[in-house]
Amino acid sequence: MEIIGIGTDIIEIERFKTVNEAFMQRCFTKRERERFKNIENIAGCFAAKEAVVKALGTGFSNFRPSNVEIVHNEAGKPEVTLYASAAKTAETAKIKKIMLSISHCKTYATATAIAQS
């Protein structure tokens, strides 16, 4: 497999203390919102979305944050599903797999994504 792109993001968790429902609806899928247990989960998921779009090489200019879904498998490993124009961007770039790591502490959430062919 060839690496097509790498993205990383770090964000202050405190920024998510005042998010409203409109932001949550716009940025996160229903499955993501159902999984959130605390502010750290929200911040980590958003950092992961940012890392993924950086690995795609586009940022959010071509699609909405909710077109990038971050869920965890049964073992707790984060996985990425792309929808709509985000999926089209990955297809055009010949990206077959995105590996993702998410971490957080009291102050920051961080994520790294590696897009592979």
C-alpha cells in the first residue's frame, strides 16, 4: 500500500463546552452523537474528522463534517466511513483505506489519519 496523505489535528477540548444542537447536527452523524459520553469524545471525534480531511488533501472546503463519520469497532478501534462528496474525493485520489488514531488528555484531543491506496 502506498501512503496518499497524512493528516493530524489537535484541538482544545474546552472549545466544545458551548456547542449547540445545530453545531452537533451539522458536524456529527446520528451514530456519532449516540456514542458521545463526554466532551472529550466530541473533541476527539472532531479532531479525527479534521485529520481525515487533511489526509484527503482537501479540508472541509468540498464537503460537510458529517460526510466523514468516525465510529469505533467492537475492539474500540476508530474507523472512518466517508459519504457523498467525501467518498468521491477519496475515490478520485484512489484512497482505499484510512487508518486513524485518536487520543486526548484533560486539555487537548488529537488525531492522526493516514490515507492509503
